[in-house]
Amino acid sequence: MSLSVSVIVISSSIYVKRQENGYIESFNGKLRDELLNREIFITLEEANVLIGQWWKEYNQVRPHRALGYRSPAPVTILTKVTS
């Protein structure tokens, strides 16, 4: 089993305080409340699978307030058809 490690370097010139970015804070809070606080990951592979499933549901299935409580996937399909 091999593990790959990625290092992300953030330039201090683009650093945004967490209080200044409500979208990121909202996403992080939902991720923590709905997944991270409820799961104990035994392996990195298990974490990748469960986070991937949650991310797919978050972006394609669950209703979003900004879209009038509709899920993003049908909104995207409707936008492409009507454009």
C-alpha cells in the first residue's frame, strides 16, 4: 500500500481570514457537522471514499438555499437545456 502526500503552499498575499469568507466557513461547518464529527476513519482509503460520497451528495443531491432549495444537478441540467 502506498500513500501519496500532497503539500499545498498558500501565498500570504492571497490569505483570507476565515471570518471574511462565509462560503468557505459554511462549507467547512457542514463538512464537520455532517461527516467528520460522526465518522471514525480507520484507513486513508476509507476516508477518501466517505468524503467523496459526502462531497458528491453535497454538490449534486442536497438542496441549496441559494438555488431556492433545489439540488444543483437538476438546476445545471435545466440551465443547459434552456440556454
